[in-house]
Amino acid sequence: MKKPISLFLSIICLLSCISLAGCGGDGSSEVYFLNFKPESAAVYEELAKKYEEEKGIKVKVVTAAANNYEQTIKSEIAKSGAPTIFQVNGPVGYNTWKDYCLDIKDSKLYGMLSDQSLAIKEGDGVYAVPYVVEGYGIIYNDAIMRKYFALPNKSTNINSADEIDSFDKLKAVAEDMTKNLSALGIDGVFASTSLASGEDWRWQTHLLNIPLYYEFKEKNDEGADLPLAVLNAGEIEYKYAENFEKLFDLYINNSVTQPTLLGSKSVADSMAEFALGQAAMVQNGNWAWSQISGVQGNTVKEEDIKMLPLYTGADGEKGQGICIGTENYLAINKNASEEQQKNSLDFLEWLFSSETGKEYVTDELGFITPFNTFSEDELPDDPLAREISRYMKDDSVTNVSWIFTGFPSEAFKKDVGSALLDYVQGDKKWDDVEDVIINKWKSERA
């Protein structure tokens, strides 16, 4: 009787193995997505179910607790059933996890990027792609601008904001508008340059990005990953310091607020000034739409909200776009099986190109994506999101990379902000600000 029992048990075991393999129980084909946005967890889990229903491939979604992503990935990446899709926080994150990032330069996902310079690259390889982008520049109220261009006594020959394509033109328009504040019904051309403690990131990070972008662009090959080059730079020449000064001075000298009072101003103050029609322009990004639209008494119409690049007079700024970037990238685990790698890429391609995926990305996740699979009608419904998309799709401009993701530290940024405040209050010369930027960078990296 032993042989029939043994045979029976063998058959049962074989059938069990077949059953497990058929439902992906061994994980050989399963996609494992490690998500670091807790607020998006429920949406991704719903998407995973829809994908399995449509494609028959199981997608496991694990979400790290808030502010706990690095600890979670360290634990998960070492397991036998490690994540097949994970996220890296810009070049800093890539530097940490580069040994796990698959080269995806030949993937459809990389080919779908509207601007392939946004991907994280090293050598000939492409190792992570952004899945949501943001952008910043000079937001302007076109109704006020049109009012200026219609003035019979204006001293410029510029007739629309579309004609402003250099610092010289921006300066000419801004300074002439300052001479006509009463006629335009505004208190200043630019909203306040916020320099209160913790409110100076638009200058010590976002504006400083411009001169250093041009410096690193000169020093590196065209295809180089500039944020990664910045991350690895032990020191900077700060060759374009004068260009930073030009635009910064234009802001503070044509502002709603006197320079010496800017230390008390917050970002919320400056956005309110713009929303209430007290200023024609303000430097900020697409995230500012909620601030503008949420101000009680807001007078700016949605159709009048546009964006200009941060012109500084740098050589080669003709054709410069706005600053577009992200700190949110997706990577594929190169240690996963080939089948898992393929299935993971297929899932992401479906997410950002199928009708179902795109609807969730836009309506539920609220992402401005960098993929050419999204039409204007498939973007978040706000004017600044549409401006970001317009610049990304405009082949006549070169958008500026977010290289500030490779800046030395928060301490460095705070020191720069403090120096800028001392400058507007008359306690430092511009040469002193330059010294702080150069020397603090070097000491932080040392």
C-alpha cells in the first residue's frame, strides 16, 4: 500500500505547485511596487487591482510610513522578494541605490518622456525616470501686463509679454512699469521678496539654481546629468554671480515692499499681494496656484495667469525656458528576474499611457507628468499646470534643470539666505554674498 499512497501524495504536491505557479504564488512574475507617498497608497492599491483584472499580472503595493521610506527600502531591498519598482529622491537617492537601478534607456517608458534630460543618467545609461514634475519661473498677471502695453506713454517698444525673451527686455519693462504704478493701479511690479526666516527658499535655492546651472552646463558634456555633477562638486567658481545679482536687484528695486523691510515678509505675503492685484509678477512655481486661488478677495482671473523664465542676462539665455524638475523618480530593480523587470516596466507604461492609468494619474494622484502620452485635456485643471506642460512641449526652448537637488546641505542654503537678507538691509555688499556662497559650498563639501 505504500506505493499508491506515495504516488497520491506526489500528485497532490505537483498539483499544489502548479496551482501556486498559476496564480503567481511564487512571486516569479509578480510586480512589487514600493511606494513612498502615504497619501497615494489607496489610489495605487486600486490601480493594482484594475491592472490585474485587465492584464492578469499581480501588482503588490507596499507603502512606507511617512518619513520612513529610506528605512523601509533598506529593509525590503535585501529580501528575496525585493521590490521590483522603487523610488529614488533625485541624484542623492540615486547615489545611494545605484547598485540596484536597471539601465532602462531602451524602454518604452523612457521613450515616453517629453524631455529626456529630466531622467537620471550616468555614462550611457538611464537609471531612473521622473513620474511627476513641477516648474517655477516668474508668474505674471497678463491683465496688468496688457494694461501696461496699452499705455500711450510707455517708453519700451515691447507690445506683449510673449516678446520678453531676455533679461534686458524684462528689465526695461519692469522699470518702465515702476514709473507708471499709478496708471496701472499696482503698488509694485514684483511681489515682496520674502526673506523672513524659513521663507527664503525661492532665492537661496530656486534663484541660485540659475547661475549655477549655467556654470555646470559649461563644465559638463551636454548629455551629463547636471544634478549628479553638482552633487559631486567639491567647490564652485560661481562664475555667474553677477547674473544672480541682476535679477535679485530687479526684484527688490521694483517691489511692493522697500528692500529694508523684506526680512519680515513671507511667501504667503507675496502670493497674497499677487492674488489681490497689488503686484504684476511674482517668482514661484505651479504649486502656488492653490495659494493664489485661495486668497480671499482674489482679483486675478485664471486665464490671465502665465509664466516667464527667470532671465538673468547669462550668455546663451536666448531660448531659455522655465525651471522644470522633480525629486521623485522611479527605478527598476536590476536584481529582479527578467520577467519581473519586463512586467514592472509594462505596468508603469500602462499607468502613464492607458486611458485608465492616465485618468487616475490626473484626477486621483493630481500629477503633472513629464510624459508625452498626456494631452492638454489630461492635465490637472489649473493655469500653472498648463504653463508647465506648455514649456515642456515647446521644442524652441531649453528648460533649466533643477540642479539644486545636488546643493551641499540645508545649512548651506540657510547661510545663503542669511547673506541675502544682510545684503538687502545694507549690512553686506554683493561681494560678501558671493564669498558666502563660494566658501560655504567648499567647507560643507570638505
